[in-house]
Amino acid sequence: MFHDESQQSQSMELTPKRSFMLGLAGGILVLCTIGFFVLLAIVLRGGSLAAAFKPSSPSGATVSATAPSPTATAPRPSGSGSAQNVRPVSAQDHIRGDSQAPVKIVEYSDIECPFCKRFHPTMQQVMAQYQGKVAWVYRHFPLSFHQNAEKEAEATECANELGGNDAFWKYVDTIFERTTSNGTGFALDQLGPLAKEIGLDQTKFQSCLDSGKYAQHVADDMAGGAAAGVTGTPGNIVIAPNGKTYPIEGAQPLDAVKAVVDIALQ
């Protein structure tokens, strides 16, 4: 009898191995319980389980599984602007296409930005496919780490002064075709010869460029872009006929731009 009770006592004794296993099971149970209530709180606050597990970018911004690569824009410090604050399009802007077109695409661009170079032909295709429906508005946003970009932006303004809107766009198109981008892709000493190539007076052009008379204009464009929420280039804002704005960040493909334009046209 005593032998049986001793065996029963020994069988109920907690061995080190049994203590470890019970502790492990208890820990897992606690973690599962905490995780359940965390996910429940997310759902109750309007989130979703999928959103809880989305990856984040190094800056902490949520990255959508369907979003374009972060390298689709040349980065710039985050701002607090909104596309709703975009400056109204006026006769002072550089406009390609019908200025009375129902939809305007305002592009804030950097001539030395490789993504802007990639996006420029996309916008040319948009203009070809939406003739009379879309106007392309070009504004300057030269990034500080692109060494030649600001002076090249000023050069386009000098081309505009001497040859008007057509000269402006021809000058911009040609630089984008030839620059290798990334800051010094188009040499500054070639800005004057390019002006002559497209039919402008090189001496007058160079005098305009050397004066720096359009530096403030470029700075004003940049300030307006920041107020409109532009944080990188190309930064695009589609303006619908009713004034509603649709930002498009980065060098998006043609189909992506068309999808936004079609919504704006509705």
C-alpha cells in the first residue's frame, strides 16, 4: 500500500524537464493572448489585419504591396503641403497643348533627375493620346544634389524669354533627350550652344543666363511645389474640370497616368 502511494507521489512530482515544458506552454499561451487583443484593437479602430502586416519604408511610411518602387522619384525631405494647394494654372505657366483643355497635369520637374528623364516621353504620349483634353503644365523643382539642375531651369526660362513657349518646350525636350542625368548629365557650357541650335540668339541667351534673373522664378516654383505636397521629382498633380486634384508621384507608366486622367475626365 505504502509502495503504491510512493509511486503515485513520484509520478506527480515536477521534474526539471516537466517544469520547463509547462513554463514554455504557459509563455506561448500568454503571447497568443496578447497578440489576439492587439489585432482586435487594430480592427476595432478601423484598421485591417492586412494593414497590420504591411512592410514599412526606412522613413516609417507604409509601403503598399501595389505601390511603385521608392526609387520612382528622386527623394526630398518630407513636406506638409497638399495637392489642393497647387497654384492655379495661368498664362504665366509653360503650357503644352490647349490651355483650355478640361484636365491639367502640373508637373514639378528637375531636368537632371533620371526619373524625370524617364517620365518625359510618357507625358509626350499622354499629350498625343488626349489631344484637346489634357494640358501639360511644366514647373521647376531642381533638387539641391543635382548640381546643374537649377541653372538649367534658369536656361529654359531664358529660352522662353527669347523664343516664347515653343522655344521653351523645344529647349526642355532637347536637354531631356541628351542629358545622362544625375546632376551633371548636361554640361553647363553647352547651354548657350543649345540655344543657338534651336534658333535663338546665343549672345542674348548667355547674357540672360549669366544675369541670374530667373533664379527667383525657379525658387518660387519650388516653394509652390512644396506647398502642393511635392516631395520628389517628378511630382505631378492632375487637376480635374471641377478643381479636384489627383497627385501622381514618380515616373509612373503610361497606363497608370491614363487611369488617373480618365477619372478626372469623368
